[in-house]
Amino acid sequence: MNTNPSMERKSWKASRRLFYVVPLAAMFIPLVANDYLQFMVNIMMVYVLVTVGFNLVIGNLGQLAFANTAFFGIGAYTTAILMSHLGFTYDIALVSAAVVGGLAGLLASITALRGIRLYYLAIITMAFGELMRWVYIHADKITHGTDGLPLYNISVFGMSMHSDTAKFYVFLLITVLVVKGVSNLLRSRVGRAIIAIRDNEMTTASLGISTSNYIILTFVMSGSIVGIAGAMFAATTERVFPESFGLTEVIVHFAMVMVGGSGSLIGSVIGGAVLTILPEYFRQFPGMSELFFGGIIITILLFLPKGLASLLAKLSPVFHDRYYRD
Amino acid sequence: MTDLLRLNNISVHFSGLKALTDVSFSASPGQVKALIGPNGAGKTTLFNVISGYVPPTSGEVYFNGEEIQGLTPHEISARGVRRTFQNGGLFGEMTVLENILTGMHVQINSHFMGLLFGTRKADEEEKAAAARAMRLLALMDMSEFADQQVKSLSGGQQRMVEIIRTISTEPPLLLLDEPAVGLSPPMRIRMMEVIKRLAGEEGISILLIEHAIDLVMAGSDRIVVLCAGQNIAEGKPAEIRENREVLEAYLGYA
């Protein structure tokens, strides 16, 4: 037992500033990366946000809601429809994707608020995702069905975003802002209220916290963040297909949350990044890639049930998730 | 002395089962009032009615002159009625400090947007709350546990954390549901001292459910006896000790 907890805290506080090194160092990636690697790094940031958003509902709020592919697809299609059909620029489409994703989150929160929980919530929210995929396929006058809906002339504030390098800098900015924003919220009464609901919903209300408000808020934040990720995904692939948002996709999202660390923000960043890169890496072993991928997920979860984030937390208390400011 | 809390003819029926029938009593500031009675007498149901978890079938609950039955638990709590739970209501994955801070939720005036963008005002509000929580922990000799997960603490320490969390907003009324159960003898005495101090020095009105009759006799100012959902007696500890009806109902003397 450390005899002076406050001294220990001060040193963590200083060490945590080192987190800013990661995005700063990342700014140099375009100087060293080839086209393929640059594309992969961009996709990686998409999945970091997918995981950050999903983890809020799964890990922090503790609700088994699997509407994440619905949010992801709604974000991507909102972007593509606004740009292809209505001629909006990417910046406006991206903000709209965040808003529409948030509305989808609001819709999904109704289930949990009505007392539908656990497996029932899981199956209903998965059905929501599948239903949306049916809409993408059959509303083909708008979505072009399985042919996919293309995006042209991607630009922000009048600057072309066509190259992967340009996309990278825009994505990096968005990712840093979202992760920092989520971190700010988690380290406050908002983050504590959300986790309190997960740990003991009944007691949470006894502390004057409106549990339904925070359940709605978490779903809206999740939908909004994953909607942004969908907009980034649309810009990366430049054509949006319904099959990108199927049931296997939500399983991948779930694996990212669990491998990174359920309820951990650092875990979301790591889980999203690692599980984007690994399958790509294993592509060089045709026929074996799924075996390696599945094997690695099983191994990590067997030995690190709280994900890769718990490994970091063992190394240093700096990596502990905190829910207060000091 | 004015009544902080007043119950008027509270009845609770669960599909035919009469959990409470016409229970009336009141609670005043600075007073420890114990609720005793055999298992199934309706003590916890009464707490659930006051804190909004169970709506009464009939009767009224007044707090500070305002009718509060029908309000949600978080609305009642925000008005200053705070409670603990019999089987522990802590957030196990959180640290002690985070538990206390969650208890202070309604006192922290930071807005969503301010928190999101990390404005200086929101930051300072959160930091001030953390400092207050640390002072509260120091006051109760619990500072050294601040950064420990509550699930790693002993039962007695956990009860203490729950009480600190409950009083963190300086509520005028405190409902304690068996705070001393499962505690070691020295911890029980310490718990009772804390409860008496909260009533005596802070002027908090405390309703206490407790089975340990020695603690009740020593620590409470007045006692309400519930039996089979009815209020069968109320009085000072010495009066209750002599009450024949209570002895028959509660202690099983013929």
C-alpha cells in the first residue's frame, strides 16, 4: 500500500499527458506509408470509432444492444444519399450522419427503456440491423440496392478529400476529437452515472440520477459516434453496399469490444485497431486466415477476459480507466 | 419540532397480500428513529414506499410539507431523502472515490456540453467534487481506500462506503436498511457511533431498520414497532422494552 496516494496520483496525471504523443506521432504516417497501408490506417480509424461507440452501450451501460451495424449503415447511407442524390458536400453529410445516427440511437433506446433487456434486447436490436439491411437492398430507387451507392467529389470546406492522405488527416482529426470528447464525458458525472446503471440500476436511482435519461443519452451518443464512423467508412470505400452491414459485421464489432476490453475507452481504440489489422495480415495465408483470426480472439479472451486494456493496466496505473478528474 | 417526514395511513397490498396496513408515523430532524419488527413485518416495504420504489395502495407521504408519493425514486432522492439497501447497493466495479462521487451526482453542476468540450468551468466543478469526496473519506478514516475497487473491500468497509455515499449530499433524511448486519462487534459499535453523530451533530433525521436489539436500544431516540404490516407501538426505547404487546408480538412471549 502506497502511504501517499496523492503523490502517486500526481505522477499518473503527468504520465497521462503522454497519450497526446500518439496522435502527434500518427501525423507522420503518410510520410512512410504506401497506398495500401494508408488505406488500412484509414479503415482502422473507422473501426476505432465503431468500437468506441459500441463499447459505450455494451461495456459502459452494460446493455446487450446489437444495433451497431444499423447505426453504422445508417451513417454510411445518410452520407451517400445526401452526396449522390442531393448534392451536399462531405462535411455537411458527415454532420448529418452523426445526427441521423443519434436519432437511430434514440429509437434503439426505446427497447431498453421499455424493460426489454438481456437476450431479448440482443435479438430485437439484431433484428433492427437486419431490417435496415433489407431496406438498403429493397429501397433500390434511392440506395441502388446491391449495386451499391457511389460517392463522388468528396471534399471538406472546399478542399478535395479524394486522396487517402487527405482522408487520413480529416479522419485523424475526427477520431482524436471524438475519443477526447468521450474521455471527457466518461471522466465526469455523466460517465459515472452510465456505469452506475450497469453495476446497479436500482441504487443509481436512489442517488437522484434519472436512469432513463442516461440510458437514452448513451444510446444517442453511441448511435451518433457509430454514425460518424459510417460516414468515414463511406468516404473510404467511396461506394456503399448493403452487405457491409450484415450480421457477421456486428459480430466483428462485438469481438473488437471484447478483445479491446469491455467498458474501456483505451480498449476500444486498441480493439478496433488490432482487429482491423489482424485479418488483413492473415490474408497472406489463404484458407487459414479465419482459423488464425478466430484462434487469436479465443486466446486473448481466455487469458485476458477483460481484453488487451487489462494487459496495459497491469503494466501501469496510467492505463486504468478513471471516472473522475483530478 | 416540525415533522420532516410524515406518513399518513400508508397501506400497501400486493395482489391480496397486505404488506402494510394504515401505518402512520413521523420523523424529526436530529432524531434516530428505529423501525423494528419480525421478518416480514413490512419494514423494508415501508422504506420502499418512502423512497418511491413501491407506490402505496393508499395513504400519503409528506416530506418537508410536500406530498411525495407517486414521484420516481430519483426525484425523491433529489429532494433529500436518501437510503441504503439491505443487500448492499455499491457499484462494485468502481473505486471507493468513484462511488462517493456518483453519490454526489446531483450536487455537481457541470453541464453536458461543458464536460464534452472540457471547459475550464466543468473541469473545476468536477475537480472540486473530487476534492470534497476525498475530504469526506478523510473525515471517516477511509482515505487509504480511495482508489480501491469496492468489491475488494471487506463487508464492513463496504457498508461504511455506502453510508458515506448516502450522506455525501448532506441529506436531511436518511433511511438506513440494516447498516450493521454482518459487521464485526467493533465495527458495529463504530457504525452506531457514526449514526448517532450524524443525527446529533449534523441534525439529520435518521430512520433505521435494525435487528440487533442492543444497537437499537442504545442508539435510537424513538422506536416504531411493526408487526404483520401494522404499527403496533411507538415510544422511547425504555417504553418499548416495557410494552407487553411488543414483547408478545416481537419477542414471542406468551
